[in-house]
Amino acid sequence: MDLEKEGCYLKPKFTEDSSEVVAARDKMNSYLGGTVTYQMGATPEGIDKAKLAEWITVDENMNVTFTTDGISAYVRDLASRYDTVGKTRSFTTPTGKAATVSGGTYGWSIDEPAEIEQLKADIAGGKPVQREPIYEKRAASFGATDWGNTYAEVDLSAQHMWYIQNGNVVLETDIVSGLPTPDRITPEGVYDVLYKESPSVLVGEKDPETGQPIYETEVRYWMQFTWSGVGFHDADWQPAFGGSLYQSAGSHGCINMPPEKAAELYNIIDCNIPIVCFY
């Protein structure tokens, strides 16, 4: 008995010569040409054919698809290794002091959803691509001190600040920072100037009993760097600056400056300039 003629064997849905198989093979091979090299400072990050092969799959109907989970995991790993927002950075102050800073809102941050979609498009294009990742936040440079060579540095322990421009200290002064209580302490971290205004009225939170702000203070020079309302400003009401004065006459979190120094800083600092606050 001829079993094949008798129909005893199940025929495969596709064979190697099926048009669907040939089309799927050609598509998968074309996708393997979609290599991506990320330009990230001095260290390029490459996605080669071996990695691409892990992400390309075909279903029972010979439809070629991407394993989104694999691509998403790769982009998450990329971000974990290269994002710097909130991470601890080590650096040396203008006085030669070794310091670290963590927290804040400034730094590199990859836009993961957008990058996943762009990566899929690059692979589907089937051509080698060299580009940056898609960022939702950018910094001035790559490396440990990603704020570059123009920034403000505030040593909250020493109650002193510097403005460094192109690597050179062009302004420095003693300051008074926030009263060291949970609701008024100046936050550590790396930020950037959100906006500046001259003159400006600083308005505190509302008193729950009266419904009125706990303070409304006019200043001549205002340079805000946190979304919670912390910034640099002149403070002619302070009897002095520096030392331990902040422990008894500290601000509500802002960096109080001598009026002449606040004016000087206001005239040379711009929006988006990094601010490094540390203890």
C-alpha cells in the first residue's frame, strides 16, 4: 500500500519552496541589514546581526514580526547604563575638595517609548544606521560631570557658591541656604535654570488657617532652578552670608545672595545652565 497515495500523511502547510516561506526568508534577511550604531560620546553602542536575530521571529502563517519584549528590554538596559538624571556623580570643587552629588532633574535621559518605535523602524528599513538615541532630556556633555564646563556650583556645607564659565571661576560668594528642617532644606542634586526674572515676587505656600501665602517677598533678581520653586535671589534682609547663619536664619530653600552678587550672576547666567547643589 502506498501510504502517501492513500493520504495517510499530513502535508505541511508550507515547504521550503512555498512563496510564503521565500517571502518570509527574504524579509528576515533584509531586517538583518538594519544594524544600528548609537553615537554616545566616545563610546559607540552597536546592535549587530546576532542581536537582531534574537528579535526577529515568524509565526505559523509566515508573518515576520519583532519580539517587542526583547527590543524593550534592550532599550531599558541602554537607558539604565547611559541615563544620568538623578544618579550619583563624583567631582572636584574649585577648592580641590572631592565631592559627590545625587538627585535632581538634570542629565541624560532616553525617551524609551520613542526609542523603541524608532529602533523598530530602523530594523525594518534594513540599512545600517548611525545616530543618537532619542532623548527626553539632554546634558551638556557625556562622562561623570555631564554638566560641561559652564555651570553654577553650590557647596551647601561650606555655604559658598561659584559660577564657572568655560572652566574658569568668574564669580563666587558666600550664601545662605534653606533652614535645615524637612520643609525648608535646600535640595541636593543637579538642576538647570528654568527661568529668570527681574524684578520678581516670591510667593510662599498658603497658610491653611488663613488661606494666604506665608510670605510674599519682592526681589530684584530671581533665577529659579527647581520646579518646587527653589532658586537664586538677592536677600538684602540677611545680616551676613556664609558660616552657620543658615542654621538659624535659613531661607525656605532658596539660595540667598548678597544683592551685588545676585545682580552679577543674573547678568551672566542663562536658562538651561546646570546648577550643582551638594553637601
